[in-house]
Amino acid sequence: MNEQNIRIQTAVLSDIPELLSLETASFVTSDGLLTERAFRYHIKRSNLCLIARDEDSNQMTAYVLVLPHRKSARIYSLAVAKKFQHRGIARAMLREVMDEICNRGIPVLKLEVRRENTGAIALYQSLGFHIQNIIQDYYGPNEDAIGMQWRPPKNL
């Protein structure tokens, strides 16, 4: 499977059980796991919650949750199921998010990523994100985050 075999779509309430399964498989409790209530809230609001499904099996392979505001948007969470990692899914989802941010006229997209997550940092940088700051102890003692941001090109 590669990025061409996925379907990216807006999450709906019936996706919540799969979202919860992906959330608990991808993150640890100390990360502050999203709950059923939180997913329900974000899906019902104007927040951007996208999922990716494998075209053949219809299995949820990834999700991204973005919190948009007028002056900026924040990628709150991005998870790709382990068996689907390194296949371009995160890149495809981020491109979809970036297109939506442009369509909404939001001037900046922000995120935080674990300082040790060099693969994710490289992916974000390849898409035009820039490091803005280091946030000490963001994920816990001695677990720093890197704050990054992306601005849509001026000619869009």
C-alpha cells in the first residue's frame, strides 16, 4: 500500500471506536489520550478531524485533528497505525490539512513534536514547516517539544 491506495475523508461519529483504538495504540496515557467525549466534541464542531482509510480493506490507517482559529490553526494530534507507517500516509494527510488551511484563509499552521522524533521533524520540514522554539518539559520531565509552524505561500 502507498499513498495512492488511501482515501482521506472527514471523520464522522461512527468512526469514534476506530479513532479510540488508533489513539490508544499510538500514544501513552501521559500524552493525554483523546477520549470518546473529546472526539465527539471535535467531530461535531468546526474542528478538522480527518481520517485515512485503506481503499482495499476500508481499515482506518491514520487520523489527524486540527484546531482552526481565524489567525492560526494547530495540529493537535496525528497518528498513523504502526503497520501503515512509512508509506506516505502522514504526508498525504498533512498536505490535505495544508490545502484546507489555505482554503479557509488561515495564515499559519502550528504544531508541537517530541524533540527526539527526528523522523516526524524531517517530514514537517520537507513540507515547509520551520522550527520556531523549544518547549522544555512539554511532554513531561526532560521530554522537550519543538514548536514548528508553516505559512501558506503568498501567491495562493
